[in-house]
Amino acid sequence: MNNQFDTILAIRNKPFYFGIGGIGDFLLLMSTFYDDMRKDEFDVIFVANDAITIGVLGRNIFHKLDNIFIVSIKNFDFQADTFFNVLSENNCVGTGVTPKQFKYVSEWEECGKTDVFDYYGVIKYPRWCRTEKISNIICIQPFGGGDDKTKKKEIPTDDLDVLIAQCDLNKKIYMIGSSDDKKRFISNHSEETVEKIFWVDSICDAFGIAQYCSEFYGVDSWGKTVARMSDPNKKVVVYSNTYEDHSTQDMFGLDYDPGDNVFLKDWDYEIEKV
């Protein structure tokens, strides 16, 4: 496999949960077990698209875990046909929404025949995320953590200007994203629009804003997951922005993205096509 992963398997001494992907995948994994676990009962091994950010978030939010081992996906090498045997032989007790043998298309398509809660044991409103919303906070996540194969993860500039202009002036508008996202936003919008925004680039603070806000508007990324998990009655609007030159038929052999069955279909979002 690889030295880092082999070393983690050798040094950990508890049953563990495993996952792979971005922040959204990590949060869904945690929803499957964290509420009811005893302190230090399990470890987590997560192969991350953004190892630093997920490591910081995990260690600051999930205090009952003694060990969260984060492996950068850039350094992760595996054989899909044998990898899950290695996990089970080393006392892995769950893998969240990570498909067996990494058969993402077929397994996530199958998930769509029921729902992500029955199929994977995801908890829609986990206790570790539930909060009372603060009525004067609006959260906007204008950019995602990277484009996927069929979706451009950004709210178009004109749509974002309209959204900000329509926001209640008595509420505070927070935008969450990286420092690079902030520069991108500032370069594309007027000074008048920029001055209406409080920008949050710390991942833990951004998590809290998405959690406590009364309204959330964003791309198909992790913020919408936190917003919905925190409150079943919160307004959560997801902007769906697809590439015209990349079809789901070309990518997946389907007329939709099978990942929508995991991250969108069952979550009661308002979908805004742009």
C-alpha cells in the first residue's frame, strides 16, 4: 500500500472508521457513529483531498476521538481489489459513504434506490451538529473546494451580486472560504458589494457560521451539509452550476451525477439552477 498508511495501521490500537474524500465525506462519516461513541472508543483514518484542513477541523470539533489519522490523497497508493480486505483484517468497523472497492458509480447509483440514511447509516441531524440558529446571520459559500467532473463549484458573479443585494440589511452576511477565495471575490465585485460582507477563512470559524446561521446559500460543497445537519428548518439553498461541455453520460454513463444520491437528493435543499 504505502508507508504512511501501513505505519498508521501498525501504531493504532483501537477499532477504527475509515473514509476517503473531502470535508463533506468526512462529516458524513462522522455522522454514522460519533454521537453514540464513548470517549476514545474508536480511531479515525481518513484519506483527505485537503489533509491540513480536515485535520484541523477534526481535531477541533470531535474531541471524543483520541486519534484522527489523516493521510493526503496525493500520497495514497492502493489496490482496490484487496484494500478492503486489509481494512477488515485490521479491525475497521465502518467506512461511511466510501464505496466498497471504490466502485463509486455503481454503489452510489444503488444508494439512490433508497436513501443515504438507510443505505449508509448516515444521521441527518447528528447531535454534535444540532444548534439553535441565530436569526440575524446569513452564510454564503460562493466557491467549493475544487471543481468535480461535471460541476463548476461557484456561484456566478451576477447571481452572487443579486443574492447579496436581496439580503436583509438588518442581518450580517458572512462568506466562508479560503483566503484565495476572498481575493477572487474582491477582484470580481464592486467595493460597495465587498463592504457588505464579513469574510471568514478559518475552517473552524466557517464551520460555526454554517452551523449557526439562519439562512445558507452556497455551492455543492461541505457548508450546505453543516447547515442542514444543524437544523431541519433552516433555509438552505444550493446553487447547481454544471459544465455545458461535460455530460454525465460521458462521465458516468448516467443522465445524472451519482454523487447527488449521497450529497443532494435526500437533504431537503432548495436547488437553484444557474
